[in-house]
Amino acid sequence: MGSAPAPPACCAGSRLTAEDGGTDSAPPRSCRTPGWSERHERGIEIVDYRVTYVPLGFVCETSDGGSYDNGDVPGYVNPAVLVLALTAAGCAIGAGYASELRARAEFRRGASG
């Protein structure tokens, strides 16, 4: 039995709750948003869930083929992750550029000396 990759920290609690099993585990508590009992009465069941990584989220899937994000991931998290990723990429590019400038300067000193 293979293990699934670890979910991001913001979704770990939802996933652990969803995989808990036992009494009162279906539908997953994270999918019990306002209106879920009315959908259940109309015959629309929550059949599955998935954790999305881009964008970060916890998505509940219904028996009618639909799905919805339950809102466990706050709205500011995805833009913050994007900003941090772009900052990390900029730092990596800057470090590579600085290293290249140092290497060229050292090469020029060695060639002229």
C-alpha cells in the first residue's frame, strides 16, 4: 500500500480529519459546509475529496459530478505563497548572477596576470 505525498501544512488538519474513519466520518467534516444537509436530502451526496496544491485548497466532490472548495485555506495564503515563490526564484537568480560576475572577474585577473 503506497503512501500519498504529505499535504501542505494548511490542509494537513483537514486531510487527517477526513481520513480518521469511524463513526461520523462520512461525509468528511471539512466538507460539511452550510447547506450540505439540504443537498443530502435532495440526493446529492459528498462522495470524495482531494487536496489541491496549485492553488492550495481542499475540494469536496459530489455525486452529481460537481465539486466545491470548502474554504479551509484562507484567501491570503495562495497570493502569499506566490510572492514567496517569486522571491525565492529572484534570490536564486541573483545568487547565480553574482557568482557569474565573481567568476568572470577572477578569470580576467588570471588571464591578465
